Amino acid sequence: MSHVTSVIDGLKKLYVEKLKPLESTYRFQDFVSSLLTESEFDAKPMIMLLGQYSTGKTTFIKHLLKGNYPGAHIGPEPTTDRFVVVMGGTDSRSVPGNTIAVQADMPFSGLTKFGTAFLSKFECSQMPHPLLEHITIVDTPGVLSGEKQRTQRSYDFTGVTAWFAAKCDLILLLFDPHKLDISDEFKRVIGSLRGHDDKIRIVLNKADQVDTQQLMRVYGALMWSLGKVLNTPEVMRVYIGSFNDKPINERAVGPIGKELFEMEQEDLLSDLKDIPRKACDRRINEFVKRARAAKIHAHIIGHLRKEMPSMMGKTKAQQRLIDNLAEEFAKIQREHHLAAGDFPNVDHFREVLTGYSFDKFERLKPKMIQAVDDMLGYDIPNLLKRFRNPYD
Amino acid sequence: MSHVTSVIDGLKKLYVEKLKPLESTYRFQDFVSSLLTESEFDAKPMIMLLGQYSTGKTTFIKHLLKGNYPGAHIGPEPTTDRFVVVMGGTDSRSVPGNTIAVQADMPFSGLTKFGTAFLSKFECSQMPHPLLEHITIVDTPGVLSGEKQRTQRSYDFTGVTAWFAAKCDLILLLFDPHKLDISDEFKRVIGSLRGHDDKIRIVLNKADQVDTQQLMRVYGALMWSLGKVLNTPEVMRVYIGSFNDKPINERAVGPIGKELFEMEQEDLLSDLKDIPRKACDRRINEFVKRARAAKIHAHIIGHLRKEMPSMMGKTKAQQRLIDNLAEEFAKIQREHHLAAGDFPNVDHFREVLTGYSFDKFERLKPKMIQAVDDMLGYDIPNLLKRFRNPYD
Ligand SMILES: Nc1ncnc2c1ncn2[C@@H]1O[C@H](COP(=O)(O)OP(=O)(O)OP(=O)(O)O)[C@@H](O)[C@H]1O
Ligand SMILES: Nc1ncnc2c1ncn2[C@@H]1O[C@H](COP(=O)(O)OP(=O)(O)OP(=O)(O)O)[C@@H](O)[C@H]1O
Ligand SMILES: [Mg+2]
Ligand SMILES: [Mg+2]
């Protein structure tokens, strides 16, 4: 660990030496999350915009960049029809999804699991831009409202939003005063962000389209229903304003409205500028969470292997284990003093398990577990001592 | 019914002739709601104010009346220590709770069931006032916040709020920007308003005590938690303003804030002025609901009587009926084609039942039921045809 040049560099090395071997031995990638690639460690912090169509997601990005990204479409009807990753590059160009997914230097190979139907609705837009040297922005297709959502998506939309939510540093949910309703698809999308509540921020956009009294009604109604849908006691931060390149419509909102919106816009921008500084801490945090999950996963797989008979009755034994999976989890938890809350979802685990023969699983290798424990107990704390956060 | 002079007068006569006999025969008053007195029919529409201490309930009333009611106390610490009914009268005076509860011309005899501990915290404040000729206002002691609520109330606070909620036409829940938290006592109070959601309005008072950006945070947080506590999909109307006799603090909120608050205050005042007009409709509605409940109640009591053996094994039979009460309800419901949702709460009914010998109950008297059916089917519709709403 002596020729390490930064915290991220250190994590990358620790991953390859100590965590990845455990993950691949117990097929962590099939059950929980694909193996990390170098490019994922090097990826810039990412923010994702989500919201009903026409709430101004693409316009918001245009406003941030003070110009359009290559391939941007803005319009009153549903326009953005794909996930677009907007990132820095030496020249302006659009790269199609199928190409990005196979590029080893891009952190998007994990998206191949959503199939070509998705990849053809996925694009990378590159351009030279000072802001994009520090963050990557993900534009998304508008979430469909009540009437429109009957049109079926050809791919697992909420699977994709969940994937990006895990990789992102910040998720902006956009609303506008005329598009407040949280449709079923929107509820599913919000559900797909579970576990990443701390990344979510709400934007009540186009706030200057209504007068102050209406705005208060609209804002109140939004909070009323969001409180129920997000179901966290902590109130989410909401930014009220109008995020486009036009001046604020002072006629509707008056000078105070203008001043309020400008303060809110500044707050949001400074929050966005804060992301790179916080991103390093967040990565360490997610890395540690991942290591814990991988350990538990190894214990589960090792346990299932151990419970298999050496000769006869394998099919029966395997079926019994699958049927009693919740109890087996409880056993493992007690035996190794693990936190019950860290265990994976039983039903999902059972579903993936059905594709395997348990007697082909690896037995638990205490040395591998020990390596990860050492990493968590010594290497990472030492790494943090050596490198202070580069953005501090 | 020919010498009837108004809808309310008509209902009063119908009650005495057709509904009250059914209610008292089957002891409706012991199980559901005390018999109605003349004074309850004549009572003015009532609004109740509820909220944490110092949110400005008493000040709000002072603002409405443009002066204090006799015995009003205003101050930054918990001040109002009792329920005060503020009503019109020929001269200004305070009447203690024990006295009002026994006055036949006052609609408060039902409150005696909360005992003298309550009655000594109950008061009637009378004064000549044009507004009080049309409405009665109920001031309440502040709901206690987290730390303070350990002090026990000496009476059933939420029982009393529930009682008033049923009699009121409008319930104002007051909050102020520094007192947003919904304590456990407040949650129970809100719970006690169940079934009267349509009467609830929210007031975010003292809105000029914080600047606009803070106000938005505060208001958002309030809606976020209220949405969860009230648990209705419809957003409650919130009035944002400062309801006292001082001019709005323009320094904090600016001219737009001032304008907004003034509009909100006007909206609320005109909502309050609308109450007498709507109160008549509401009374008819509640009267009809009551008649339906009394019919169901009569069916239940009559059924329990019918199921009792004439000679031996009475105690056993009664116990069996009590144990299977839910099934007995289901039988009655099917037999008489009644709505399941209109049946009383089984557990509460069972509790009251334990004090009775079922063989002392009256048998079902079809003629009495018929009288109420006639009242619902003919008399009330005719009454409505004859008298248009006097406030229309
Ligand atoms: N702050 C704003 N104030 C007023 N109008 C706006 C604002 N932001 C965007 N608009 C307008 O709203 C419409 C939709 O904008 P845009 O295409 O950016 O939305 P979107 O959320 O990206 O929609 P989609 O989900 O369909 O891609 C456009 O006509 C745009 O000009
Ligand atoms: N709109 C307002 N703006 C600023 N201060 C206010 C406002 N309304 C009331 N106050 C102040 O708040 C304090 C509490 O007011 P008040 O006694 O009316 O509250 P309350 O809700 O009746 O309290 P309690 O529950 O203890 O009876 C007083 O000091 C009063 O002057
Ligand atoms: Mg778009
Ligand atoms: Mg008071």
C-alpha cells in the first residue's frame, strides 16, 4: 500500500487484492452487484435528474452548462426519449449506448444486463466543459403520468433508475406547478431509489408560472404527498425556483418571489458544487458497506455448501434449504454475530439461487474473510489517516 | 308538520316524534351518543381552535372579535388552562363549567360525562357581539409538546376534543413557525378528530416571524408531517398569515409576503363567515347519519334480545353472544341488508354491553323502525322542499 497516490487509488488496490477475490469466489456479482471495474473508481461524481416529462430536466442541464449538450431536445411534449449521460470530453459528440457499455474505460458496463432494448435508449453525450471536469450529469426520459403510462416501456425502467441511483451522488426530483401528481410509474421510480434517500433533493421548478398564493397551494400539496410517498421522517430539502436561462417572471411572483427564487437557485448551485468534495467520503462509505455485504454473502454461500450432503439426496437437501432460507439466514446471523438488517432480501436471494447447484458452491474460506476484516479494521483507517480528503 | 317554521324546527319536531322514541327504547344514549336536547338544535354553529400552547389561539379569537372575551389570557407561556366556549349574551360574564353543564338551554349537558375534574376546567364566556350572534367559538388549552406532556391531564383531554369535534362546524388547527412538531398528545388529538376531516382547516400563524426562505422550509415541513398524520389523500387547506391585531411585520416578509398573508386572512375570514350558511346543510346531514346509526343500534339490541332463551341458561347464552359479537353483527347486517361500514366498533360495543342483562332489552318494534324509515324517506325530503336554506 506504499505506492498509493490517493484514497481512491488505495481503495482500488484494496479492492483488487482483498475484496474482489471474496466477491468472485462466492459469485457476489450474480446475487448483489457486478464486480467493480477500475473505471468505476475513476468515475466522476454523478447527478441524476428525474421527473415527469416537461418538468424541465433537460432545460435544467442547459441552464447549468449555459448551453445545450450534444443531442439535447427540449420541448413541451415528452422529448428526451433515452437516458443520456452528459460528461466531459475533448470534443462534442454523442456515443450510442451499445458502444459505451463495452468500453472498459467507462463505468457503464453494468448496464448491459438491461439488454439491447435498453442500450438503444442509452447514450453518452460528451463535450468539453469546465463543470463536466468535475461532475457527470444523467438526463432521463420523463416519468409518465396517469394517462400516458399505459404505453409500456420496452425495458426495466425502474431497474435502470435503481442502478443509476446506486452510482449517483445526488438525485434531483423535478416537479412543476402543473405536474404535481405522483403517478404509479413515478411511485415505482421513487421506490427504486430506496436506500439512497440521503441523495434525493426536490426541485419545484417553473415556480414563477403561478402567483404566490397558488404557489403556496402547489408547494403544500407537493410536500403533503411526497411525505407519504418517501415515508422518511426527515423532510427532504426542496429548492423552489425557475431553472432556465430566462429571467424570472416577476409579473407573477413579484420582487420577493424573485429574490426567494434567486436565493434558492444559489443554494442549489452551491450544493451541486459541493458534490465533488463530499463524493470521496461517500465512496469510502459505500465501499465499506459493500465489503460488509460481500462478507455476509460469502457466509451464506459457504453455509449452503456446508449443509449439502456429500453423497445422496442432494436435490432434496437443496430444496429444503431453499424452502427454509429465512431460517438458514437466521442461523448464519447468530453463528457469526452478523447484523440481521444487513442480510439480503430472502425472496430475491431464493429466486437467484434456483439457477445453481449448491454442491458446486465454494466452501467458506476463513482466510478470505480475514483479509476483508483486516481491510476494514486496518487498511482503510490507515488509508484515511494518510490522505486527507483532497477537496478539504 | 304543518306548524313548523324552519328546517331546524322541523328536525326538532321529527326528532321528538320519530327518532327519540327509538333511541331511548334501545338505550342509544348509553352506547353511542346522548339524546339530543332542544338546546342542541338551537345551538349556533361552532368553531373550535386547537394547537400547541402559544401558537396564538386566544389571540386569534381576540383578532376575530376585535377585543378580548371575558376571562381571556394571552401570554408566551401556556396560559389558557381550560376549554372556553365564547358565545353571545346580553352582558359580559364568565359562567363556570359545572353551572353550564346543568343548564337546559345550553347544548353542553353531554359534557358531564367527563366528570367534575373536567367541568372545573370548562367555562362559558358570554358577551354581546355581532359575530357571536351567528357563531360560537371554542378556545382550548394548548396541546402539550414533547417535554411538557409528561404532566398528566386530570381528565380525558382527547375525549373532550372528540366531543367538541362532533358538535363543531369547523376545526382550526393552529401552528406557528417555531412550534411545528406534532407531539404524541397532538397526534392523539388529531386522532380524536377522525370522521370530521372535512371540518379541519390548518392555520400557519405568525408567518411574519421568519423570512420568506425560512417560511417555505417551515411550511414544507408542516405539510410533510401533516400529510402523514392526517392520512387523507386530499390536501387540507392551509391559511398562512399572522392573525393578530398588529400590522404584518413587513421587514421580514416584504410587500409580497404582506399581500399574500392579507389574501390568506381574507380567505379564512370569508370561510368563517360562510359557516352559518353551510351549518344548516351539515345539521341535516348529521341528523340523517344519526337516524341511520340509531336504526342499526335498535336492530342490534333487538337481535340480542331475540337470541336470549326464555327460561334456562341465560348467563351462558349472553356470554356466548358477547363472545361472538362480530358474527352476530354480520348476521344482523345480512338479515336486514344494512351497510357493514355503518356498524359500531365491536370492541367498544362489547365493553358497554357487559353492564346489561340482555333479557331486559326491548324486542325489536317494527313500527318504531318504520317511523324512522318514513322520516328518512318522506318527512325530511318534504321539509327540505318546503324550506330553502335560510342563508341561501
Ligand atoms: N424554468 C422554466 N420555466 C418555464 N418554462 C420552462 C422551464 N424549464 C423548462 N421549461 C419549458 O418546459 C418545456 C419542457 O422542458 P424540457 O424539455 O427541458 O423538459 P424535460 O423535463 O426534459 O422533458 P422530457 O421528460 O420530455 O425530456 C419546454 O417547453 C421548456 O421550454
Ligand atoms: N400572529 C401573531 N404574531 C406574533 N405574535 C403572536 C401572534 N399571535 C399571538 N402571538 C403571541 O404569542 C403568545 C401566545 O399567544 P396566545 O396566548 O394567544 O396563544 P395560545 O395559543 O392561546 O396559547 P395557550 O395554548 O397557552 O392558551 C403571546 O405572547 C402573543 O402575543
Ligand atoms: Mg428532457
Ligand atoms: Mg390561549
